[in-house]
Amino acid sequence: MTRQLCICIFFVFSLFFIGCATPVKKPAATMETEKNHLATEFYEKALNLEHQKEFVEARKNYELAFTTDPVNKEAEQGILRMIHQLQALAEKHFLKSTLLHKKGKYNEERRSLLISLRLWPEHIKARQALMANENLNIQKYIRHTIEKGNTRSKIYKTLAIEFFKGQQFDDAIVEFKKVLSANPNDKETMDYISD
């Protein structure tokens, strides 16, 4: 019995000492280590984005890498490279927009100006051109050959129906109102307006 008692006491003391022992902890990552790791992640992501020609996002990640690690010369050079690339691309799209404007392709011109500003928001000429276009009122013309027996009311109705079929409803309503001012009882015109 003493032997069993000795084994039990030994077992209890062993559990006590094992329970009291503190496990060895890994040293906590230092702030500097975390900062370097984060800067490396941003820098590698920026390089990948640059190779994919995603220059706007690449610039943001280079800037994050440089902010995290201000002595990172590679990140600083990446920022300068992206600034140069973005300015060149923005200017290219701006010049394209001026050619589109001369050709009367205003929607495409606007798209090029917006791309230019996305690439380089500080592009003053692109911003001014876009603001000028917002205020531009483009007149729409439809050529109509007047035939014998046509009245103004018929011309307005024909034009209004063309607008209606082209789903230019605001313009169609204006022309239908002209028809009704000349002929207030025109049932076909009233039906179109109600549609």
C-alpha cells in the first residue's frame, strides 16, 4: 500500500508542477517587424498591379508601402514612375478627346475626358473641357423634305413620330404639342402623348 501511496503522491506532485509550469511563448512580433511585413505586402502588390498595367491602383499601393516604410527607396521610385505614367496616359486621352470633339463625337469625347481625369485628377485642361461640355447645348436636327400638300401640323407629327420611335420621348412630346396647338382634336397625336 505504501508503494501505491508513493505512486499517487508522485503523480499528484507531477501534475502540480506540470500545471504550474508556464509554456514558452514565442516572442511577440515587434512593431518594426509588422511594419516591414506590411510595407513588403503593399510593395509586392504594387509591382503586380504595375505589370498588369493597373497604374492607378499600383500608385496607391506604392504610396501605402512608402507611408508604411518612408525609407523604402523602391516604393518611392515606384510612385514617381506611376506619376509619370499616369500623367502621360491622361494627356493622351485628353488629346484624343479634342480630336473627337472636332469630329462631333461628343459622347466619346466625354468618355475620354473622364478617363483622363481618372488617371490624373489634377489635369486642369481635361476638367475645364468636361465642365464646358456639361454646359454645351447640342441642337438636334432631322432633315425632312417638304412635299406638296404637307402642312406644318403634318411635318410636326412626322417628326414627333420619328422621335417617339427613336425613344426620344422628351423631343417627341415637344413636337406633338406643336401638332395639338395647330389641331387640338388630332386623336392620333393625343394617343401618342398618352403613351
